[in-house]
Amino acid sequence: MALSDVLPDRPLTATEFEDLRESDAFDEITTPDASGSIETLVVTVDGTEHNLHYAPGAGWHRHDGAHSHH
């Protein structure tokens, strides 16, 4: 399943995040973002964690071990 099939092309709302947590799309999904727009996700699929980040213009992308320099 492609992430673009599940995630909108924008940050998630808290409600959308809760809906994803309750769905069977991923083994587990967590976020360090406490409230407001959720731009960072940790998604577990088949026992593997994927760190995802949303950036305008780039959409959702993996941050697995990569350090971005802003």
C-alpha cells in the first residue's frame, strides 16, 4: 500500500490521526506532535518503523536515519 493512498497531501488533523490509529492500515502509528496539525509520524509496518515527515511542496516523505539541514 502506498502512503499516498492513506495520507492526504497536507498535515493530518488530530481526528485523521486517530482514525488512522484505529484502522488496520499500519501495525502501529504514533506522533510526537501533541496537537494541532500533525506533520511527523512514526509508522510501523511489518515490524519496521518508518519516520515520516510532511513538508509543503515535498509531501509526506521518509526520514529513516536521514538528517535534514534547514
